[in-house]
Amino acid sequence: METQKKEIFLQKTIVVWAGALICCALWGSAFPCIKLGYKWMQIGASDTATQILYAGIRFTLAGVLAIAIGSVLQKRFLFPEREALPKVVWLSFLQTVLQYLFFYVGLAHTTGVKASIIEGMNVFVAVFVAGYLFRQEKVTTKKLVGCVIGFIGVILVNILGGSFAGGFVLQNPFAGESGISLFGEGFIFFSTVSYAFSSVFLKSYSKKHDPVMLSGYQFLLGGVIMMICGLLFGGRITQISPRAVAMLLWLAVVSAVAYSLWGILLKYNPVSKVAVFGFMNPVFGVILSAILLQESQSLGAGAIVSLAFVCAGIYIVNK
């Protein structure tokens, strides 16, 4: 009876909207905060090994936090059952190691604004994978229309904000922050594909296992792997300050709270109903990048128009 009440509660529209928007606001803050973290620890765009080390420390901390929070809430220590171990490993590879390897390196070679719009494509990938590859739900015309409208909103917030003044132009893979590069926009796109697959697998695995437990241990495992790789390839963090440490802790909280809550929502709702809120990630990312990094101007009207499209798309999918 208690389980049924919990399921009904977590399927309520207002609960899904509130929970998903909290996740998106947290994830949106990661775009500018990672770049600030690089700046404050003096991690260069070409210092891939140290970027991986930085990510590894973040996710190791996130794993510890998620396990601790879950253990307190459930009044027992969360520990993966033997059957869950291979699932934790697979999720760790997709969600933490692969996704963030691409994401951290990509973000260092592009702007936070461009990264945020490319990240918005993970909604399409997640809906496609859940509907056509895993048959977890039916992909209807209404869902596709809602996704398209939401994505238009993501594009508009960048165009109206003047973020793509130069447009997308193919260039050398090692190019800097103008145009499209393999190690910039290309890697950000690969991270969205990895994330979309991890969401679908998380929903599937959470039918039998606690999503918070899965989140915590996949972060812990992935974080340790990334730290080891970063150190082996010569990564070193030499500049440490109170604000830099605080930023690293904040990014750990973002991962622990957002991914655990997202996993709980996926457990009790269709992938498309939750994943469509991913369009809010770029909106939050663009706004926060503009404020914290001064990467864009005149976001007032652009943000309003974008939010209208994104909210319309979310409403259509969830109606």
C-alpha cells in the first residue's frame, strides 16, 4: 500500500514538473560552473588529463554524497546486491566515464552557450532509444511535435541572445571557440548520446533496484576510474583556493542530487514524460552562462520566447 501511494505521488504532474525542473536548474548551473572551476584551478583547455582528474574528483564526491543521503533517508546503508553490480558498472561507463569524458573535454573547446544547445538534443535521442530500440513506450506524433517545439525554444534563446553571431562553420578539429570542432561541439554531442542511453538503462534497472543506490555507486566507480586515468596521463591540480574547492563541492552536489532525483522520476514515469524536461537544461545553461561568464547579451526577450516554446513542448508531451 505504501509503495502504491509513493508511485501515485511521483506520477502526479506537479511532482514531475517540480522535480524535473529542480534537476534541470542544477544541471544548467554546471555549464558555467565547470568553466569557472577550470579558471579558478588554472586548468587549461588543452590540459585534458587534468580535466579528467577534475571530473573524477567531482564524481567520486558525488557518489559518496548520493550513497550517504540515500542511506540516511532509508535508514540503512545502501549497498548494491550482487545482481546489481554489472548494472552499476554499465551505468558508470555510460553516465559518468563516457558522457563526462566527452562533456568535459568538449566544454573546454567551446562556449557554455553552444554546449547547452547541443545538450538539448539528448531529448530526441532518449525518446528514440526508449521508443524504437527498447520498446519502453510508444513514440507518438504528439511526442515528436512536442520535442520539436521544445528544441525550437532552445535554438531561439541562443539566436535572440546573439550567441551564434558567426554561425556554425565546420573547421579544424583543434579549433578554438568559433564554429564547430570535433573536440568541441562534436564531443558535446557524443556526450548527449551517451546520456540518453544511460537514462533508458537507468529506468530499466530501477524496476528491480533502488535508483539512488544505482546513481551513487555508478558515480563512485566512474569517478575513481576517471581519477586514475587522469593521474596516469599526467593530470595534476596545483592551484587550490577556497572558492575553487567550494565550486568543486557544488558540482558534486549537482550530480548527486540531480541524477538521483531524475532516476526516481524515471522509475515511475515514461522516459519521454521526464526526458522532455531536458530542454530546460540549455535554457538554464544559457541564462546562467550569460550571467556568470558574460558569453551572451540581450537575453531578456530571448529567454522569454524560448521559455514559451520549451514549456509548450513539455506540455504537449505530458498532456
